[in-house]
Amino acid sequence: MVRLEDILEKVTSYNPSADLDLIKKAYVFSAMVHEGQSRLSGEPYLNHPLGVAYIITGMEMDSVAVATGLLHDTVEDTHTALEKIRELFGDEVTTLVDGLTKLSKMTFDNSEDHEAENFRKMLIAMAKDIRIIVIKLADRLHNMRTLDALPPDRQVKIAQETLDIYAPLANRLGIGWVKTELEDLAFKYSKPVEYRMLTDRLVKEDEERIKYINELKEIIEKKLGEHNLKAVVNGRPKHLYGIYKKMEGEKIDLEHIYDIVGFRIIVDTIKECYETLGIVHSCWKPIPGRFKDYIALPKSNMYQSIHTAVVSPYGDR
């Protein structure tokens, strides 16, 4: 369970001058108005706004956003009037709480791609402040983490909505870790049989995969160092839903998916990005058709990087 102290400590770690009094005041008010309320799991309702606020700190948002995370359900789920929020917390917090309350009343019933895209656009258009969308994503992520308490039919509905609406929104905003976790949690509930099958198979290989990632990370760092390039190199296994989508899209089994690990190399300049690409391609054979230059052609959310796939020194990809 998240505590107020955890939230304050996290906020202070990235913003030492943050308005902690605002966050404390929001916590006290939220605890008061949610007193006696429980979630379907039986836990105190206050655990939810605490969890949402802590997720918001993981995105290094400001004190107003964190305080709003604590207050986001007060108008919708208690007898609190919006004017009371304005009186106690000011216009900025009120705008965010009001926006979240309005978004919560919107429903999505059609999973067609064009309908989902229209709904995502409508959400963004309705949000007067982009922080409303970010807090909504944190709210959805915490709800997905605690979805076990709901009946199976609601689990499936919420999971599909998450895949259709909220994971793509997180991706559009460039919050990759939220997108990935939302997708994997939604996969768990929307395709439980496939999720368990894939999880069982991959967990058995986790130790070997971590060793493999660490070995390749050392090789990459050494090669870049030989060219006097300073970089942060991170390796990670491909997330479950990404693997499943590839298996479904290409109609192949897990044994035929080679790029189940990926590396992120962060350098200081665009010039160094291309230098790094050249070094990687000079060491390992690139795979045709797998190169994407999002520096020259950024994504719609202005995301910029270079993607490539290569045959590793161990013969896989």
C-alpha cells in the first residue's frame, strides 16, 4: 500500500521546491470525504487515489497534478461540490478535477479502429490541460493493476477499452512504460489463456534471457567506448503483448520470434545517434526492412529515434 510519505519523498526527489503542503492538504481532504468507502476488493477507497498520485510522481509531474491525483474522484464519488474544491485548492486544481470528472462520464462502446481514434481525439479535445489526460492514464493504470476484484465480464470490457483507447493515448504522449504496462495488464484479462501460455513459456527462460541481455549490453558499451561515444545502454525483454501481437500478425510460433529482447541506446546528439547506428551495423548484420528513421521522420507525437534490428553475435535477432 502506498503511503503519503512515499508520495512526498518521490516528489521531493525530482522537485525539491515542490509545494508539499498542497499535496498534504489534498490527502487530508481526500481521506475525509472518502472515509467509510471501500473498493470492490474490500480495501479502503483511499488506497486508489494514493495509488494514482504515486503513479503520477513516476511521471515527475508537478504538485498540482499530484494533488489532483489524490482528489480526482472526490466530486464524482462523494458529495463534494466542485466549488468546495475551488474554495480549498484554487482554480488550477479545480480545472483538472472538473476535467477528470467530465471524462469519467464518457463511455466507449465500439472497438472499431476509426471509432477508437475518434474517441481518443475527443478525449484530448475535451481536456483543457494535457495534465488531465496524464492523470486519467494514471487512474486507468491503477485500476488495471487492481482489476482482479471485478467480475470476469467487466474485466474483459475494461481490458479491451484499455487496449483500444488508453494504451494508444499513452503511446501518443510518449509515456512508453505506461503504454507497455497497460497493454500487458489488458492482455492478461482480455486473452487469459494466451497470456498464461506465453507467461509460462517465457518465465522459464527469464534467467537465461537476463544473462544474455547483460552480455550484449557489455559488448555494445565496449564498442561505443572504442569510438569515444558516451551512452546510456539499457536492455529489456520485449513485453508480453508485443510478442503476442507479433505472433498473431505474422502467424508464427514463439520459437520463430527472434527479437524478444531490445536495447535502448541514449546519446547526447543527433549526430551521435547516426554514429551509433553505424557502429552497431558494422558489428552485426542489419535485417532488411527493419530500419526506421524517426529522426528524419518523427512520429505524430514528435517522438524521435532510430530503430533497427540486427543479427546478434549469437546468431539470433
